[in-house]
Amino acid sequence: QVQLEESGGGLVEAGGSLRLSCVASGAAFSTHDMGWFRQVPGKEREFVAAIRRNNRVTYYGDSVKGGFTLAKDNPENTLSLQINSLKPEDTAGYYCAARRESVLNTIRIALYYDYWGQGTQVTVSS
């Protein structure tokens, strides 16, 4: 069983930055792909970024390329998401997720993730 806990969200002005963190317990990063999704009320969860269990490759959603950087700290079991140049449209609940599935072409699909955190809210004011 994997437990995920996010932190770092908040209210920030447009153009500002935030660093979201996800601490994972109960499983090793080496056996799960890790990712971030975001969701606004009434819409489906949107893929933000993911990193493969071998640490070597990261993937980003088309709507977040350039301003988002994903990193993994194995000794601390922490996944971080640095978000720069925030825009009002980045306002959403941000969720950390982990999956056992290893097929690459499903890494952007929320359905293929097995474990989810409670989420952390990011609100960007204009």
C-alpha cells in the first residue's frame, strides 16, 4: 500500500512561483511511476507531469511545458513540482499519484494510476 501526501499549495499572484511536494510512504519509488495531475471542479483530471521509476525520463503535459519542473528525491521519498510563471489558468487542485503499471503510452492517463494523495490547492490571482 502506498500513501501520498502533498503540500506546498497556496494563493499566489500571476507570475509567481510555487513548489509542490509529495511524500510517499509504503513503497519504493523504484517500483512505481510517479506523477502530478490537476483538476478544477466539473472537469476531468489533467495530466501535468510524470517521472519513470528508473528516474531517467520525465514527461510533461502539453499545457504546462516550460514553466513546470518535476524532480524526485529518492532518499527522502519526495516528488517535487516546481511551478514558475504561474497563470490564473493554472488554478486547480494538484494531486500526486503513483502507479504500478509500466506501459509507457498510458503514463498520461489518470485511470492507470493506483494511488492518489488528497491534493493541494493552487490559486493564482490575476
